[in-house]
Amino acid sequence: MKINKSSVVAIIAVKGNSLRFPKKNLKLINKVPLFWHSIKCIIDCKAIKDIFVATDSTKVKNYCLKRGIKIIWRGPNKKKHQEQFFDVLKYAYGTLDKSYNYVVSVLANSPEHKTEQVNNAIKMIKTNKFQEVRSYNEKGEETGLFAFRSFIFEKR
């Protein structure tokens, strides 16, 4: 399958539950579920062709579908509480029937990102030909915005 070298997909992983903070991603912030803030910053990115939410929650699924966001259902083997984020993205990407050159994601519990930051991450990964780009704050702490070249899902 031929892919457009600039094609970008967004995949947001949203667990329905959390051991340390039950139903964290569904908690309302400014009358909107926490996870939706991570999707809002992606919706306006012109470079992103498709947006998917990978979830194990019927509530998240229904919320997204009502707003036109596509769902990747995380089966029973993909909802361990401590599952690695990269493994969730790799699983979700592997379910797609289309290939992309880049994958962008924002952690579901990272509501502070802006569309401009997502656009900058996409520009940075394309321009510098990095394999991945991650966001950090001024203290050097990771802030939950990721851009990957899709081929790394096949390497790891």
C-alpha cells in the first residue's frame, strides 16, 4: 500500500479506569471530560488526516462517536493497568486499514496542550527527520505530546 509521505494520524489512548485515580479520564474539567482536552488540541491540526481514540470504555466510545471521532476498541489483551503507552499505540496502529508516515498522540491526562504545539511537533519531526519527538516543560519533565515516524512500530 502506498502512503503519502506527509500523512499524519492521531491516536489517543484513553483507559476507562485508573488504579490510582478511578475514572480519571472521565473527570470533568470545565464541564468537559479530561481526555477530550487532549483531543481538542488535535482536531484543528490541518496536517492530521485522521483521528482515532483507542479505548476500553463504552462511555469514552460513545462520547467520541457523537463528536465524529473514530474508535479503536482495545480488546481484553490491551487493557492491563500498567500497559506501556507505546504498546497501546503500536496495537492501535496495527489495527488500521491504512498506513501513515507519522503518528501523533497526546496523553489523555494532559489537558494543557495547544494546537500550535502539535503543529510544531509535526513540523519538527518532518523537517529534522527525527524518529520521534516528545514534549518537555522547562523543568525537563515530559508533558505528554508525542510524534512518531510510523516505521518505529515495526522496529520495536
